[in-house]
Amino acid sequence: MSTSPEVPAKVERAPAAVLLVDDSQVQRRFLRGALEASADFCVVGEARNGREAVAMVERLRPAAVLMDLDLPIMNGIEAIERIMATRPTPIVVYSAFVDGENSTNAIEALAAGAVDVVAKPEWGEGGRLDAYADDLRRRVKVASRVRVITHPRARLKRTAPELAPRPADPDAAAPAPAAPVAAAERAEAPAVSTRAPAAPAAEPDNGHPKRPLRAAAAALIRGDFVRGTGKDAGVTTAAAAAANGHRPANVQVVAIGASTGGPQALATLLSALPADFAPAVLVVQHMAEGFVPGLVAWLDHLCELPVVLGQSGRRLAPGTVTVAPSGLNLLVHDYLRVVCEPAPERQFHVPGIDASFTSIASAVGAEAIGVVLTGMGRDGATGLKAMRERGAVTIGQDEATSAVYGMPAAAWTMGAVEHQLPLPEIAPLLIDFARGEPS
């Protein structure tokens, strides 16, 4: 008598426990309804202010937090800092977008440890709210599976300068000096590279009072990614990559693609590039509509290189970081001319990393370097492979330092990655290639 083979039972994933943080009961009701419309989520608590959020994360230990930034008692950024210092938890920022301050605050929240940011919906047609709820569930689902690290409390406040200089107040008392970083905290972070650092260029006084703070801020941000990276055997180091890989004869463009966890990774990489870094740098970061200008302003205040928003008809400038605008694909043509155009309807992420990388493969060829950083999905893999096939150097962030090892893994599996590196090792390799220095 024959028997049918047993079919393994499908493993059911438990619903992700989510904590909602918003002082508006109407907003919390909408968020609860949007999440619990799917069996993938269970709302385990609702906090009305930042202080409640910190306490409830400690008590409930949710898989993810959906948090507004404009909170009473303790604001959202301070709550994120405290949570990431005591009970690291994936946090999705849920923020109203208004030109200027709210956009900047959202980027600061990402720097403090949040993994994603989504704009609040525009209350109108029900169909649009349904689409918004679908996108919200997708983002929270991704966030609930992200690995997060501990951030020392108040790190952002001690290091990140204000994004717009304020006029001096002659009647104001002199500000107290920033608290020094404790020796124990400094000891936690090993050196980023064993090579001798280049002599720092003199800091010009260009009316930017934030410039003297850049080195300290960047070093602390980079420290978050250095700790616990654990360079496994087989992972290429920057020195080994420079010795074993082919070298571009003349680097015109460094193209960088990132998604989930990208703002922190970009800050780590870009802030390590010196002021004399000659190639043009293009960044394509997946980000909700309206928040890219805030990202540009934040990076510009952390990096030695100027950071600007990409515009059609302009060219990628040497020694300048250009960030692709939201809602459009940024394509690079001959002579580094930029064209921004609508994406095809079927394209999921806009701006698309594949679109930019493929255009660079065609226009620049072997005089380019492509880098795929942390992110969910596969965007960038096809474009990076096209770059490699045209002779460009290609780099992928390794799993240990990626918040989400999705995009780099897809590029690696496809054979698009020539060098797989821990995040802190990528900038030293770019510098060597740009300067044409022997390893």
C-alpha cells in the first residue's frame, strides 16, 4: 500500500508587535486600523508622548515602533536617542512634511537611529489612503526585520551641528562647552583604518560655523558602524582590494545607491572623503517624497565635500556630492550631463538606482566606480553589473555592517560586486582609487 509523502507544514510567522507613538488619538486610530488590517501586525501599545514611548518600549519590547516626532513632554528625536541607547528597536518615523524644519528633523531622527521615515497622509480620497496604508505596512514590515545597534545616548545632540546658522544674540550668555566623549566610549570604537591619515586641510572660514564640528560628528557616526563588524575571513579589506582589483585609469564618477539604513551609511562613507576628493559623487537614496532636501542639508553639514540636489540640465561637478531628487530617475549622459525624468509605471523605487547606474555604465564606462550600500530589495544589482561589464570598479557593503543585507546581497549573487567590504573600509578604497596611489 503506497502512502503519499508528508507535506511539511507551512511555518507561520507570528504577527509583528508594533508600538504606536502619537499625541493625536485620531492619528493613532488610523495607524492601528492600517496595521491591523493585515494579519502581519499586532499593535501592542499606544504612547501619547516621548516619555511614555521610552517606558513602553522597555516594558513591551515591540518588534518595531511607529513614531511621530512632534511629541509633548519629550520630543521624538530625544525619545529615539533614549530608546536606541537602552533598548535598541527598529523605529519608523511618521512625520508631517512641511518645507524646512520638519524635513530636517526627520533626517536627524534617522541619524539618531530610526531606520525609515514616512510622511503623514493627506486626508482626502479613500483610495489614496488605502494605497498609503499598503505602503505603511510594507515599511513597518521591513523595519521589524532590521538589525539595529545601540547608539550612545544624546550622541546626535553632542555632535550634529544645527543645519541653519542663527544670528548671534549679543545678550545671550556664552554656551557651555559640549560634554567630552568619555574615554570608555572612545575605547569601544577601533580605528577605521590602519593607514596613516592624510594631513587635514585648513578649515576655511566661509561663514559656516558648523565646519569645525564636522570631524568630531563624522567620527562618532562612523564609530557606530565600526563596532561589532567582525571582519570575517574571506571579506575583502580595502588594502587587499586595492592590491588585487583592477584600477581605473581616471575616476570621473563615484555612484552610490542606498535604501533602508542608507542615511547613516551615507554619513559614514561621505564624511570620510577629504575635501580634495576629485571625482564627482552621485547618491541615489530611496526616501519618501519631500525628505530628500533635508537629507542634502544634513549631509552637507557633515561632509567636507559640498552636497547638492540634482537638477536636469546640469552636470555632475567634480568634488561635489549630487543627490538624486525624489519622484524622478536621475540619468547621466555624455560629459556628465544630468537628465531627470519620470520613472516607468512598473518601477517600484523612485529614484531608481538601476536607472542611474545603467546610464553611468553607458556614459562613463571604465572611468566610474559603483557602490551598493544597505537596503531592502534588489534595486542597484542590475545597474552595478552593467557598470562592471563596462569596466568600472564595483563595491558592495558587507552583511555585517548592513542594516538590511538585501541590495548588496542581490548584487553579490548576480556577480556585480568586485569588492565586498565593511562600510568603514569603502571610503579608504575610493580615496586610493581616486588618487591613483599604489597600495
